Amino acid sequence: MLDIRYIRENPDKVQANARNKGYDVSIDDLLQLDDGRRSLQAQVDELREKRNANAASMKGGKPSQDLIDAGKQIKIELAERESYLRETEEAFTSLHKKVPNMAWDDVPIGASEDENVEVKVVGDIPSYDFEPKNHYEIAEAKGWLDKERAAKVAGARFAYVMGDMALLQQAIIQFTMNALTNQDTVAEIAEGAGLDISTRPFVPVLPPLMIRTEPYDQMDRLEPSDDRYKIEGEEVWLQGSAEHVLGSMHAGETFQSEQLPLRYLGLATSFRKEAGTYGKDMEGIIRMHQFDKLEMESFTKAEDSYNEHLLFVAIQEWLLAKLELPYHVLQKCTADIGKPNARGIDMEVWLPGQGKYRETHTADYMTDYQARRLSTRVRTDDGLQLVHTNDATAFALGRAMVAIIENYQTSGGDVRVPEVLRPYLGGRAVL
């Protein structure tokens, strides 16, 4: 949630930002509700003082009828004003929640993801002396992927991942966990990116796979709710990505300054309905209802948060470089970064079997937008402050395997193993 004081002081700027992000919200209406609730709060406070004074006057003897009548009238007026205040607060909060976070100064203005800006291209697009196959053709031929039986058991957009492909996923997990929980590796990445930043390693986490409605909403990740799975009869949802349950785990807590940055590396099976994608990517494992991800989440002080975002981006590039995959980096435009985001970076890997780049990584910088509703703070020399949050993909494991299978395929239908993963596969060079 955006600071209401900032909105009061910069209404035109906030309105323009909402428009650039594609959110239909009236800042004038919000400020009118803000004025109304503050006025009503003052009236309620005054009536409560009168009620307390009246009650004090009734002590020590039989009160007069005038005093009793005045007390009744105060009670009636107070109940009325409190009711108005509750209604106004609800309307204010509902509208306030619709105001998106302010885009960082360097975020390009754009109306759709088509206006994201390519800022870097890394690696050469591979060439083959044969017609490269799509990942699903290779995986099905190898017996690594069975969507037909999964559809029989669970429905469309599910899969049995088996054999060497299951082992490949475990290798990616072990490689990433070992790298990011090692302070020397984090220091190497930070130094390579020219960042003067803490090199504290990540804490590995296996988080809950469900989240209650309240923290999901406070994280501002519940919407679009038609893409989420809700548990029938309960205010509980299947989480859509590990950061949803990592970012909310310290709600209502206050960190000491020396505890930050706190970095988590969460491994979670996540769930999305993929609403609106009917007919798209039905072959293979690009758009699944169930998928596994390694996700980074961190809590920092305000002054460290932008460099933390840059560190997360550098980590993503380091991981892709270690797998020797060709990719490009996109700076997301205002319409694509998302409501709680101040800035967003995507990375897309070249897939030879599809002849195009496909998204594998995203890095989200939220400033204090999520922490305000979660009430997650840090005690500093300047007093209590809201923490800042960052989240980013370490690996969406399905897409990582897609990228490896397509880029490392051989003419005989085998898949070479990236060198960095071979120690986690018993030294095997080919799958």
C-alpha cells in the first residue's frame, strides 16, 4: 500500500503513475474520503471525551436528570458517528488498496509487455546441423514426460515428470541451493556486479504451500483471484509462488537493524489456474497448473533495497551464465511491472525448438509497499521504519529444464548435461 501522506503531497504524480500502470483509480475520490474519515475521527474523539467527562460527573452521588439525558444524547451521537466512520474507513481502505506502487524513475512508460525494453543480450543463439526439436518431443520420446496419464488422474495442464528429467530437476535444485547458501558465492556475484552490499547468504526454506486470505491480500498477490486456487469452504488458498508465503511470514514483526538483510531461498510447488491461456502452450511443460520454483525473497532497510534488487538480478544472470544458456534481459515497462512493484526485470532464454526467447526469470522490487499492510518493520537509529522487500526467481524449474533440453539437445535425441550440473548427476555428461 502506498503511503497516504505521500499521496496527499503528490496527488497529480500518483494519478499519472496509476494511469501509466493501467489502473483505473481516482486519487481525488481517495483524498475526499481521506478528508472525510479524518473529520469523522475528530468528531468521534471529541464525543468520546464528552462521554468520559459525563460518566465522571455521575460519580459520587445521584446524577441529575439533565446529566442523564446529556449522557444518552452523547451515546446516540457517538454511535451514529462511529457507524459513519466505519463506513468511510472501509470505503477509503478499499480505494487506497487500488493505488499502485510508484514506478521507479527509470521504468519505461508503456501500455503493454510489448513495450518492455531489451537492455542486454548474452550468449550466441546456437546453430545446429539438424532441425532442433521442441522440449516435449525429446522428453516424450525419452519417457521423461507423461501428460496423457496425468490428464487422466488430475486433468489438463498436469504432468508426470520421470526418469532422468526428474533427476535433472533435483540437480538444478542442489546446485542452486549450494550456491546461494554459500557466502563466498554471494560475495563473488556482488563483486562481479560492482555492488557494495552485504554478502550474507540465503537461508533455505521449505514453506507452507497454502496461505490465508488476509496475508495473501496484504502481500497484494491475491489478484487476479480467478488465477488462484481457493480451498472450498475455507479462507485458504494454494500459493502461486514461494514469495507469497515467504514475504508474509514476518507480518506484524519488528527486526533489529543487525538482522537485515534477511534473505530466503524458498523451494515450493506452486499452483495457478492459467486463466485466459486456453489453447496456449498445451504441449510440454510451459504453462502448468502445478510447477516447482526456487524463489528468492529478502527484507532490507530502505537505503539498501535498490542495491538488493540489483543483486537479485546479478544472481539470476550468474545462474544462467553457469548453465551457459543464451538469454536477454528486459526492463519491464509501467504496464507490465505489476501493482506492488516499483521496478521489474525479466530474463528470457532462447529456445531453439521454438525459435524464440521465453521468460524464465523475473525480479520484483517492491520498496515498502507490501510491508506497510503487513506491518513488518525494522528498528534503526532513526526509529521504527518499514522494511523493503524484493523477490526474484532463482529458477522456475520446469522452464529451466525446458531451456536445458532444447539448448543441449543432440542429433540423436539425447541431452548433454551442463557442466556445472554434472557433479549432481553422478558425473554423467549425457541424459
